[in-house]
Amino acid sequence: MKRFKFTINGNIYDVEIQNIDGNIAEVEVNGTTYKVEVDKQLQPTKTPRLVRTVSVPSTDVAPSTAKFANPASPKGTGSIKSPLPGTILDIFVREGDNVKIGQKLLLLEAMKMENTIHADKEGKVTAINTRKGDNVMEGDVLMQIGD
């Protein structure tokens, strides 16, 4: 915490206050630690001592399932799923439109950020399951793309 250098009767003492708990101070003098009781209540420094709780791993019983398209899966017919929970701000395609890989499909606001959802497959938009202003959850099917 704090280091001091005292000279008492010509002797030099290196003093470090290590910990203060109530009116008990843990003090190191020239390498030797002492517990010292102080008459009045001492105020600790303004830096709080952080104590972390033990982290407990999650115990999911159900197996995890993919919530959005796998880039390694074959392209073609399939669905476009929401990667995050959020709100649909804009839809850039209509049913019947032909889309290519990487084409901008819709704009999703999630955590106060705008996220553009691009097509990860080629084909014709067969169904749009959301409208502008809809709230969606992670993994919800936003639109279907077919041949």
C-alpha cells in the first residue's frame, strides 16, 4: 500500500503498510511483518480490494444447435437466420427477387448498432418472414431462399 522511511535514534527503518482491516494494520518493518493495533479507526486507501467470485461452468443438458447458416454447408436453397436478437430496420429485397452471395438483404439493429445481413447463398427469395419494425430473436428465420 504505502512505503515510509523512518529514522529513529539514528536507526533507519523501511516501513510498508500492507493491509488495514478495521483498527488492525499489517506492517512490514525491514522485511519482518507485524500486526499492529491502532487506537483509532484507520481509513483505508480509496482503492477497493477486488474479490472475485468463483466462476461456475454452465450445465447445459440439451445439445447445442446451430442458430445460423454454416458457411461450409452447401449453398442453394435454405433460410437466412438472425445472428443476434434485434429489430428489423429495413428490408432491401422482395419475394421473387434473385439474390447472389454477398448481396445486402436487410438491416438489423442489435445492441444500438446497425448490422447488415448479407445473402450467404444464391437463389430466388421465396418467403420473407419479417416486416420492417419487427423484433427478432437469435436464430429466427428471417427469409427463405430457394431455386
